[in-house]
Amino acid sequence: MSDKRREDVPEVPEDPSVAEGNGIDIPVPEEAPARGRGRRGRKRAERSEADSGLLPESGAPAGTVYTLGPQNEFGDVEDVSFEQASEDAAEPSEPKKGAALDISDIPNAVAAPDAPASGKFRKRKKRRTAQPRNTAAAPEETSVPAAEDSAPSSQDAPAAEPASVPEEPPADVNAAENADKAPSGEPETSEAAEPAADVADAAPKASRSKRRGKRRPAQADRPDSGDTPSESGEAAASRDTASAPDAEPAVPAKKPKKKSRRTAAQAEDAAGDAAETESAPSETPEKPLRAPKPKAPAATLLLHGILSENPLLFGLVGVFPVVAAASTGLTALAAGICVLAALIVTNLAAALIGDRLPRRLRAALLLLLAACVSAGEQFALEALLPETVDALGIFIPLVAVCGLTLARESFASEHHPASALIDAAACGVGFAAALTLLGVIREVIGSRALFGLDISVPGLPPVLVFAAPAGGLLLLGLLSGAARYVRTKRRASKRGSKEAEL
Amino acid sequence: MARSNLIPKARQNPLARGSGSLRRSPAPHLRADASTRSIMSDVLIALSPMLIVSVFFYGFRTLALTLTSVASCIAFEWLFRRAVKKPASVGDLSAVVTGVLLAYNLPASVPYWIPVVGAAFAILIVKQLYGGIGKNFLNPALAGKAFLLVCFPDVMQTWTQPFEHLPLFGPFEAETAANPLEALKNGLIPDDSALELLLGRHAGALGETCALLLLFGGLYLILRRVISARIPLVYLGTVAVVTLLFPLGGARPLEWMTSELLSGSLILAAFFMATDYTTSPVTPLGQTVYAVGCGLVTVFLRYFGGWTESVCFAILIMNSCAWLVDRIRLPQSRGGARNVR
């Protein structure tokens, strides 16, 4: 993907007026969208980004469409999820199909009477991003973006169902004529509608129309763009990501990451997802511009690591200490702390190394680091808790190859070291807490003791299987199932209460 | 194959039950009136003589243990289905069969809470957490027995002498007896003669001793087409061949083979538990491989394993391989869209 990006970038014409040759007259502001214009634009973007710190939107020159208040005011993560949300919400575009738009986030949007709740909207967004994006992007090249204030109704209507669009009730009176024109997909209409799109100040459309403004000149000089819509749509989309590598994670760049990195359970959560996708484009190792590493909100990280995305209970990562080591509370605690220490070191290292090393080398280096840490832990345990060393045995060195290290590496290497540190601490603490809980339960049931204290009841023999590895796996399965059940219930009730509010 | 006849009546096409002489219905056209309930009733009928013999051997405590086991299986099944708001499945009698088989695998001297714990594990964790009947991948009764054996090994491996009737309630002192498997484990021919082993006059679990009645029960199931003879015969045949070829400790091969075949829960498991529809393979080849695997693992564990009784572990291991064994030669579908030009 990265190679493709580099190749694609020079193809993007520097002069937007090329578009006139195709009969698509696109009034582009003088200060053209900076990041769509190859090297110079990118340098400019770099400069302005350096000024503005982490907020990518402020990198664009003033006067363009995309300097938008509400997005800048959000935190980084919220910002991205919001942008993608607005895209995804705009895609279905038809109220009867259950299109959802987060009205509350859009300053100028006219609320449709039956706008669903925002919580629901986030859920839906996940499902929608799963379908191939280029089907939606394809007709968009030939047809035309919609008018202002009618973002939900006419954005991608031609993509979805061209025939049915004119019948739908437009959200605004202003939008009515544009919405009717838009689906026709003819250049004449686009002339009329494009300015409207460019000066649109409805927030959700900003990212979209920006993209379109950049893409359109690029499309204009490609003769085959109209003929092979799906291909060109894809190409345009990838070019889009290339042109704005650090500002906004476009959806095509985000999708493969999501599949590979996140488990299905994790992918459900919108906020955490956004935190990861935020850094999607910064993966390219040979990119000359090194983006500032995004930060993720600490509270979210802590909540995820310890509770809602607990690596042991939900991720089932690093099960090996459960099997053997966590047969008593003390050994489980010791094993958990070992994993926590190793994870903090490797996560911090991964964040500091970042993309300076290719991924494979990075993983190897991190494993070596973890091995060093676990060697130190061996000595520390021998000095502090000598009674656990025998019980843990080979499992102290095995901390070096704990799956948790590599599971969090992908997050850490793309985030700010501070965020990586918080993430490591949260995940490690969550892991250690779950492991200790497991160990305590196993000790109580399996050997009738609590941290070594004898609590045996006469006439109630210990259930020996829980002292054995099989019991550990059995109990882990039961605990994980219970935790998932509680989480699903909580999310369902949260969604229900949000819906009830609106 | 019995299985193809087992389409329940409720699933028949209602249009096919017309009053005219001509009926149109999709295949299969030959139907049996078998249902889960009728199959389980057959299994219970086949198992019931053994219960009478066990009362004859050990007193009414065996009956009480069996009833406890059955009642707790039914209770757990009903409670779980009710708790998760699923349709009740007690009526198909599968929980009753599980309870009876679990009790048959217990020594007569176990306290009454043992079958309750075993039933809880078998029904709740092994059967219902995976979705209930037809969805479990381990035989519930065997898994319950294995769980009890691993958790409470001393209680589960204390055997009493037959014809010494145990009291129904209260503590009792009973003379312990040696299970013939313990002698076999040490490479010795057990003291019990082959006839005693066949008739069940030896120490063992309450429902596994009388090999003759179990064989009759298995024959009944085969004649009723509830089970096919393939799995039990191949299983027992594999054990017979391997023990005949490799007797331990220089024993006479034929005597060794007979003792191995008739002691322990081998016959009970081969006819009533290895043939569980849910946990055994479907294809004929798969069933053969599965049964051979059961036999090999059984003998291997009896020779080299840590437990005296290894049949339950062997069948559980092969249960968890059943999906793999079924892939050895999947039936080829003929026709279909790919062949249409």
C-alpha cells in the first residue's frame, strides 16, 4: 500500500483547473487543498501541522472548506471517529434504510424528525464499514456531491439506489432542489451543485467534500476514471489517503488494520477503534514525513485495559500462566506482576522505536527485551518471593514470549509513548488482576486455602481438578463467558437508555 | 444405517400427509417413527437389567444412587433451560440416560453428593453450555465420570465386594476389594475367573460389572437399530487384537485378552457411550477410524497411563477428535452447480 501511495502522489495534478477540460467545472479556492497537491502541498501541510501540534485539521490553509470548528474542538480520537462517522452515516443516505446521523455533533445540520440516537449510530457504523467501500465511492466520481444542509439525504444516494432517491423527502427546503438534481449524475448538475458543496459548512460533510475537492482534479486527467468506476474509486481513495497521510485516516486505509489488529470483541467499541485507526497512515516505514504520534485518552485506555477489553478475560491472550502458574493466588499475582513489568518495558520500547524499524525486526527486538526483563524477574522473585519460584518454574522465563507483548505492540508502536505506557499499565494491571482472581478461586476450590492460609472445611474435600491445569482452563472459560455476558448486557442497557432519551 | 431413519415425525412435510393415495414429498421417502424420546427409551430399556443385577449385588443403595443421579440430571437440565429461557428439553429423556450412565460408572460405595456433582458437570458444563442435546462434543456421562475421577480419586476408586449389601443411609464400614483392573495394571491375571467376570461377580462400578447383561443390552440396541454394530465391534475388536498380540508380564495371550475385555467399563462404554450420536463420527469410515482409535488409546492408557480405568479418557479423547476423523473422506456431492455447463 505504501508503494502505491508513493507512486500515486506525483500523478495528482498540481493545477486544479485541469478539471475544466472534462467539462466538470469545479471552482476551487485559490488556496487549494494543500495535501492533495503532491510534494509542495505536503510540505506546506507539514509546516502548518508542526505549528498546530496534533490537530490535523488546522494544517489546511484558511479559506478552504475544511477548517471547521467543531472538529478541532474535539479530542483527537473523537475527532476521527466523528469524521468517519459522518462519512459512514452519509453513505446509506436514506432514512427508510435506517440511515443514522449523529445530529448532535453537527452544528448546522437540520435535524431530521426521525434521527436515531447517537449510540445506535456508532454501533451501526461498524457494520457499515465492513462492506466494500468502493461501491459507494464509484458512482460518486461521475455524480455530484450534494447540497448544503442535506448531508444525510443526498450524499451518496446515487451510490446506493439511484432510482429511489428523488422520491425521498429532503431534509431542508434549500436542499430540496439539489437533492433532486444530485442523483442525475450529469456534469451540468455537478456544476450547479459543486459550489454548494465547497462552501458547505455542515460539519459532517467537511471531510467528505474536502476529499472530493481533491479527488476531482485527479480524476479529471484520467481518461478511464468514468469508465471503470469501481477501480478508479479505489484508486482515488488510496490516493486520498496518500495525500493526507497523517491528517485523517481514510476508510480504505483503516479497514485492513482493523481486521488484523483487533479481535472481534474489541472491534465493537467505537472509541477504542478510533484510537487505533487514528494512526493508520503512520505505518509506512519509508514515509519522509514522520507524523507526530497520536495520543489516546488515558481514561479510555485504562477502562479498556482493566475492564471492558481485559486482555485475559476478553482477549484470551497469554493463557499460559493460567494453565500452570495461577493455581494459587500468590503465584498468580507473581506471574501477573512479571507480565506487567515486561509489558511496560516492551510497550514503551515499541512506542519509542515506532516505525524506525520494520515490523519483523521490531517484534524480534521486543522479544529480546522481554527476555532480558524476565531474566531480571527471575532473580527478583528468587530474592523476594522464593516460595513462588518453584511453583512458577519455567513460566517465569516464558513471560518473555507472552502473547500480550506482541498483542499490544501494534498499538504502542503507533502511539505516543505516554499513551503506550498507560496502555501497558492498564493491560498489565487488568491481566494481573484477572489472573489473581483466577488463582484465588482455584486455590479456594482446589486446595481449600487462601493465599496459603488453610480454610478447609471438614467433610468438604477439595476439588482437585481446579488445582490442575485443566481446572484453570475450565475456570478461565467460565469467567470469560460470565464477563462477556455482563459486558453485553451493560452495552445493551446503555444503548437502550440512550435511545430512550431521544 | 439407523441414523437415516431417525427423522422425527414432527418434521415431516405436512403436505405429504395427504389423505389421497399419492403423496409428494422430498426425500427421504422411507421414514421411521423414531424420535429422540423413543431412542432414549430404548437405551433405558437396554440398560435396565443391569440395575436389577446391581441391586442384587450391592443392595438398594445402587438404586438410590441411580435415582439421585437421574433426578439431579433432570433438575439441572430443567433449571438451566429455564434460566436461559430455552425450550425445555427434559422430555426427550436424554438427561435420564445421562444420569443412568453416570451412576453406572460410580462405585456403589460413593456418598450421595458424588452423583450430584457429576451430574452438574455433565449437564451444565459439558452439555448445556454448548447448546444442549446434539451440540455437546463430549459425552456428558463420560465427562462427568472423568471429572469426578480427577477431582475425587480416592472416593472414586474404592471398590466393595459384591454380595456385601451396603446400607442406604449413614456411614458404613465395608470391606474393600481389588478391581481386576488393578491386577491387569500390574501385569497379572486377576483372581476372578472369566466366568465371574462375565457374570459380574467382581469388584467394579455398579453398572459395569455384568458383561453378559451389557452385551445383551447392546444386542437389543443393535437389533432395534438404535446403534450400528460398527463402533462397538471395531472398538472391542481392536482392544482384543492389541491385547492378544501384546500381553503384559508374560501372561497367556488368550487369558489376558479375555480379562482385559471383560473387566472395567469397556463393554458398557463400547455399546452405550462410544456410540453416542452427537459425539461420534457420521461417515462409516470415520466411525471405523474412531473406534480403532478408541481401542488403541484405551489399551495404551491401560498399559502406560496413570489411572487404572482409562476407557472414559480414551473415549473422551476420541470424542474431541470426531470432527477431524469425519473429514478423512467426506462424501463427494455429485451434480450441483459446478458440473452444469
